[in-house]
Amino acid sequence: HESTVPEELGDPAVRAAEVPEPGAVTIVVPTFNESGNVRELLQRITDSVPTRLPCEVVFVDDSTDDTPEVIFREAQDCPFPVAVLHRDEPVGGLGGAVVEGIKAAGSDWIVVMDGDLQHPPSLVPELVGTGERANAGLVVASRYLKGGSRAGLAGGYRIAVSRGATWLTKLLFPRKLRGISDPMSGFFAIRRSVVTAEILQPLGYKILLELAVRSRPRRVTEVPFVFQDRFAGESKSTAQEGFRFLRHLIGLRTASPAARMVGFGLIGATGFVPNLVGLWALTKLGLHYVPAEILANQLGVAWNFLLIEQLLFRERRRHRRWWDRAGRFALLANADLLLRIPLIALLVHEFGMGALPATALALVTTFVLRFVGTEALVYLP
Ligand code: GDD
Ligand code: MN
């Protein structure tokens, strides 16, 4: 096999990465209907990787087109092993695909890159070389370092969204994302040994974020890169993907019980909206305000149930049927209401507390009890 000089602009071949000592890399490429890009991608990997670093390529494919066939055909001429994992039941979207690829990888280093050539394959040896030299567990290819850019991020709208999302994410995870200027990047090298695959819960596009937060290696470093234009086809990202990202952020942020309790409280606080609306509607229909409030309160309970199911306990729903969970949740919520008044009376009469501190203490107590009860009795860990 003869290697040719890649002709992309700013090609890092000139920055010449040294081949790491025991050196091999598995390049994991998630693909969803990328048949128009496979040939060029494998060609450019062939041009710039195997002569500098032994490699294998693992495609994790969720396509509905002929991408797998095209990969098989084009792989014939490749001077490195190429595997295709086709998933008939794609779970976790792009991130789920990448985790499957990481599990299947046979090398110490794994480079994750997109299949549409927005990530220059010529940077692969440099990512791994940098990781070896810095003794890092994770090397992020960043658009925000000097020398990098997001040329391929078409349109002011996408740039603004990307910038806002990056800012919010860094705000939410200041410690875990220290030293990572581009947590949204889909191009990075990670050591197999740092990946804690069993605790990952990938959800959509931001797999680097998932790894940085849940598998945070001690040492992280970055390399600048120019985000290119797509070679063929178009982006698979949708508005739905945006909502998935928000759910992913909430899931990562509420991984600890303490953080989950805060989320539980915030969601609970929003319940007053349906509660008030229900009360208004029912009294308008002529119902006395006491039964109206009892009914309206159930509306708030239902609202809270739907939100915690979607945002806090998504991964823990499988242990019970939905009506079982709903029943238990409603029971706890109503027990909270029923308990509160006698508890306040007890605190005031038996412990001589003022009405206000007694109410505050009762509110906090029943809230914590309800949270602990929801964790243990509605959603098993
Ligand atoms: N297996 C699989 N399953 N692959 C997928 C899926 C999926 O559900 N969705 C997308 N892909 C593949 C695409 O085929 C492509 O190879 C790669 O993942 C990236 O998808 P694009 O649709 O091209 O993403 P993008 O260009 O909008 O976003 C990229 O850049 C962002 C930064 O602006 C990605 O790298 C993002 O992770 C990154 O945040
Ligand atoms: Mn792309």
C-alpha cells in the first residue's frame, strides 16, 4: 500500500504526530445513512492513518439505506481491518452507537469521529500521539482552541445554538468539564481503560459530554481542529435532538441523590400551575372550593408524575408497570397532604413550636419523606 499526501487545507500531517509506543487505534464511526461519504472517508483514513499508526475501523450503523453494503464493498481495498456493527434496534441514538463501538474496540486507544468528513481523519494520529505524550485519558479535538474553527457549522442560528449550549453545559459541570473548551465536539480520542461502559447512559448526540461527566479521566487535553463542511448528504440532527439534549443534561446533572432531590423539589414547585388552573376551572363549574381543591391537587400530582417520569427516573421505570408507579406516587403525594396538618399540630402542641416554624419543619419533613419514598417505593434503583 502506498500512502498519498492528504490535500486538505491545514492538514496536520505537517504537525507530524509521533507513533505512540505500543500503538494501535480503533476508529469508531457512527453512521446513519452515510452511503455517499463512506468511500471518501475510508480513502482519507487510508491516506493518513495506517502509515503513522496501526488502526482498525468500526462502523456502528443504524442506517435504513445501503450504507452497510457500501462499507463492505469499499473495505475490500483497505489496508486495515474494517468492521460494521449494524443495529436493528438502535438505542440511545448516536451516543448509544458510539458506546457499542467502544465496547467492540480492540485497541488501547479509541478515536470517535463522524462519518461525513466534518472531522479530518488526518488528525487521528495526532490525537492519539498527544494523548500518549501528555499521559492523558482523553484528548478532545476542539473547535474553540487557537488554530481551530467551526467553519462547517453553517448559519448564524446553528452557531448561536451551539455557543449557548456550550456555555450552559460548562456552567452545569464546572469541575468535570475543566480543561475542555469544546464539550460538544464529536471528535476525540479516549483510552479504553478509562471508559466505564457499564455506568454510561448515552442519549443522543453528545457522547463526549457523557464520557467526560461519567467517566471523567484524571488527565484531559485538547488539540485544535477545523470543523469542515459535510462531504455528502445532510445533517441528521433534528429539533427533537435538541430536546433529547436537554433531557440528557438533566439526567447527567441529577445523577446523585442530592441533586435528584433538588430536581424533585423544582418539579414539585411547578405543580402549583395545573393545581391553580384546576381549582379555578372547578370552582367556575360551581364546585365547593374544598372538593375542588382536593380534585385540583390530583391534577398537580399527575403533572408532577409525568415530569419526574420523563426527567428524573427515566432509566428506572422498567421495574414496575406504569399504573403501579402512578398509583404509588399518588398515594405518597396524598399521604404527604394528610400527614402535614397533624404533624404541624403535634409540633405546636407537644413541642411548643410556633405555627410558622412548625409548618416549615413539617413541609421539609414531608417533602424529604416523599422524595425518599418515591426513590425507594416507586422507582427501584
Ligand atoms: N449509528 C448512528 N445512529 N449514527 C448516527 C445517528 C444515529 O442515530 N445519528 C447521527 N449519526 C451519525 C451520522 O451519520 C454522522 O456520521 C455522525 O453521526 C454525525 O451526525 P451529523 O448529523 O452529521 O451531526 P452534525 O454534523 O449535525 O453534528 C456534529 O457536530 C456537532 C458539533 O457541531 C456531531 O459531531 C455532534 O456530536 C457535534 O456536537
Ligand atoms: Mn455532520
